[in-house]
Amino acid sequence: MIGVSVDQISPGEVKKFAQKSGVNYPVVLADAKATQDFGGIEAIPTTFVIDREGRIAKQHQGFTEKEEFEKEIKPLL
């Protein structure tokens, strides 16, 4: 992918939003390399559930309910 523009807000704004929203997990700011490394990002938000070995266990595009994440993450703990 060349010239991918995922978002236009600054890392500082993302950090402020995450803190205000109570985000307590790592957030990755995508660039062209990140979108390519993760197999392409076609929607915002795109969320990846990563297992202990660093592999993508699940990918969600768009809004996903908290309960869905809990169902997927608990077996990986």
C-alpha cells in the first residue's frame, strides 16, 4: 500500500482521547507499513486481538461490543 492515510489527527490528540475514554490497553497509530503488516485496514476502527505469541487471533472492523472482546480474549489469557 502506498500513500495510505488512516487518520488525520495527531498522536497527542489520540493520547488525550484515550486517557479521557479510560483506554487501558496499547493503541497503535497506523501508517502505511502498519496497514500492510496487518494485512490491510479497510475500515476505522479496526481492532486486532493479539495472542501471547504476538499473532492476530481475531480482527474486527467497525464497532464491536465489549462482550464480544471478552469472549475472545479470556481463552487467550
